[in-house]
Amino acid sequence: MSDIVQKLWGFCHTLRHEGIDYGDYIEQITYLLFLKMADERGIEMPEACGWQSLKEQSGIELTEHYSDALRTLGKQDGLLGDIFAGALSRFHNPVSLKKMITLIDETEWTGLDIDVKAMAFEGLLEKAASEGKKGAGQYFTPRIVIQMIVRCMKPDPRASREFAIMDPACGTGGFLVSAYEWLKEITAGGAVDRDLAKRIRYSTYHGQELVERPRRLALMNLYLHGIEPEIKLGDSIYEIPDSKRFDVVLTNPPFGTKGANQSPGREDFVVETSNKQLNFIEHVMTILKPGGRAAIVVPDNVLFADQAGEVFKVLCEDCDLHTVLRLPDGTFTPYSPGTKTNVIFFTKGIPTEHTWVYDCRTNVPKITKKDRPLTKEHFQEFERCFGDDPNGRAKREEKDSQDNRWHKFHISELKERNYKIDSLKWLRDDSLGDTDDLLGPEELAAEAIDELEAAVSELNAILDLMGNGYATEE
């Protein structure tokens, strides 16, 4: 896979001299990879729009043919038209386009035992991030983390006729693709009856994404898996959701506070805050069905922000916050290497009695891309401790963890801490006494930024209130 990414990235450097930036380049790759894999899977395309027709062209006829094909595909009914809506060719040099087609044609993409297009996309984003590009992390959640969460949450459409899965910040569709792949694995390749197969294809998988490019990739990924999802383009927390409710929500909302200068002003949000991550938690509580379950990736600053206690108090009253997983440092390397992250698991409609916390961070070597990559072994013990019940009701004991990483907190202990989940700690951090393991300047700066962003978010909330007539008069 790394060889393929290296080839694609190398060609990206060539195209930069022709005015095609990395974002445009990745978008063009998604179009061409989609057409290639659709051809490999035997998916029928409109006349003169398929991969073979592109391969037959050259010169100026090729660039014109490619532009015409994109326009035709964008006018199709259904998901195909949705995928290619507004698609434009950025290639002006037919030699470059021909070389790109030849490069992609060298590999049988669907024959590789991985979600290759997403991997190639993420590989290119990683390259861009390592060269200082900003914002690449908004598309990316490590696949190992996604697969671990899916195995714990068991999003099984066979549970009911109306079963629906949602990711309100779906990016390139990693959670939705992984949920479907999990289903195929437990059903021996997708062996289900005709009625269930139809429901799975058309009405089980849902998403929403703010940015057009990753949404397009999510639609393509699922379409190539035989799924036609509903993925809306829009802002999940500032737009009022419709009446649709979901059995399972799996999501990693974007980190940071960019653009969050005012609270959404939604009546269904009990706590008014401009903190985007806290807004996402409230949003997920709204869109879950009673009895529905959720897993959300959140950074530490969400757990200690000023209004975090208020949001988590409501969460614990209305939902069973049964599990918190503290992810290893560096989990989101190279995008946000200094951001400390967690996964919170809860079920709607049952008040919290106990919260179990698994610490996969303290005294665990920091994740690095080359020397200490994230692996599924990092989460094997956690998955055993979590148990087989996706609602967190399997029999649990602290002794299930050999290194005392699994700890149970009664709701009274959460109340004593004002529901600041970040304070649920019990392990001694050995690195505090070892100067060799102290955080470097970049990581310290990242932590400081996280805390400053949380403070800025709260100040914006105060300014917002003042702007709405709540300022005190002298």
C-alpha cells in the first residue's frame, strides 16, 4: 500500500507545476479510482463514461472526453449523480491525465484486501499533513480505532426492521464502511435474506458532513461496497435535525474551535455553549432513539472545559455513560500528535449508576508513525474488559485488567468531581519522575493550544450572551 501511495504522491508533485494543488489532486484521484473499481466490480456506467472508454482516448480528445464524462455522470439520477454532482476536471495537459490513468490502471484495486481507496486518500492526506498542510486531520480517524469501536458497539441491522446507523461528522465514511465490513464478517460475507439485504443497501447507513470533498469520498466508498447511503451535506450542530432517530451513532467530531464563535441556539440543547465538541455530544443525545447507543471520540479539553460538567451532568441523567476509554498519546499522529483523546460510550434512556474507565494512556509509550505505530494489540485487553454487551452491561471486574487499567466509578464520585470526566484517574504516571520521558516543546505547545482553545470557546460564549442583551448595566 505504501508503494502505491508513494507513486500517487510522486505524481502529485508533478501536477503541482501545472496548477493542481493537493486538494484538487486528491479529488481527481477519487473520480478516477471510482471509475476503475466500478469497472473491476462490473458496475454499469452510462455510455462513454466507463473506465475502458477513458483508456481508449489520448491527446486533446482524452481531456474533452473526461470532462464530458464527469458532466454526464453528474446528471444521473440517484446516488451516482449525487457522487459526481459539480465534478470538474482539473487536468489541462492530456499527457498528465493519460499518465494518471495508466498509473491507476496498473493495480487491480478491488483485489487488494483493504479499503484501498480510503487508504490511498488517507496516505496522501498524511503526506500533506507531514509537509505542514493544515486541516488534513478533519478527514481522518485511525482505522484501528474505528474497527475497535465498531467491534464493541456491534451495529447489527438484524436487530430490528428500522435499524439505522448514523455518523453526524462522517468525513470519508470510515465508521460507516467499517460497520458494514463488520456485518459482512459476522454474516459470512453478507449472507442475509432479500428483504434485509435491501434494507441494508438503502436505509441502514446514514451520515452528515460539512465539507463536500470527504462527503463525496464517503458516498463513493459505500457505493463500491454495494451500499447506497444517505449522507447529507451540511452542519450537524447548527442545523435543526429532522425527525429521524438512530439506533447507533458512531462519530469523531472535528477537533478545535475554529468557526465556533457562538452557540447554535438549538432548543433541544439543554446547555448553551459555543464548544463544538460539547455541542456534538448534545446533538448525539438528540438523534439517538430511546435505548440507542453511541460512541464518540473526544479530546481531553472537552472533558475539562468549563461547561463540560454541565453537559456531562445532563448526559449522566439521561443516558448510561457506562464506559470511557483514554486513548494512547499520539493516537492521531501525524495530524494532531499532541492532542490527548478519549472515547465515551453511552446508552440513551437509562441514568448512569457506574462509569468504567480504561486507561490506555498512562505509562504507555507514545504512539509514533514509524517506531511505535498504533496496533490492534493496544486495545485487546480493553475489548475483553468491555465485554460482549454493546450497552456495557456485560459482567465486569477490575481484576480483568492485569495492570490495573480498568476502574469502576460510582455516580456519586462523578458528582463529587462536578462531572469532570478528565479527573477520573488512579494510575501513577511514572514518566513524571523521568526527565527522559517529558513532553517535547511541540507536544507541550499542542496541550497549551487545547487549553487555550477551551478558554477562548468559553469567552466567546460570554461575549455571545453579552451581545444578546445579557450584559450587566453599570
